[in-house]
Amino acid sequence: MSRLIAVEPFPRLSRVLNGEEHTDSFPGQTTLLSIAGKHLKNQAFGPLARSNGLAVNVSD
């Protein structure tokens, strides 16, 4: 499997990949409405974890 890399506007995936629970709340501000929620779904971090992937945080 290829190593997946996700890009997100505030650290949700990276925090979960570093050991926080995916059911925690991850508030943040972004103009990217499609990913602006404060909760993280298993579908978002599961493939990253299985591929030994990582998340990169960027500003809007």
C-alpha cells in the first residue's frame, strides 16, 4: 500500500495519529467548509494509520 499523506487546516488527524482519541473534539477555524467540522471520522484517519501515513497542517 502506498503511504498516504493528508493535508488539513488545523491539527486533527495529526493529533489522532499521535495518540489522541478520534472521538475527541478538535475545534478550529477555517474557510474550507467541507472539512471545517470539529469531529473526526474513522474513515479519515483509518487509511492514514494503516498506510503509516501522516498529516500535514497548513493555513487557509
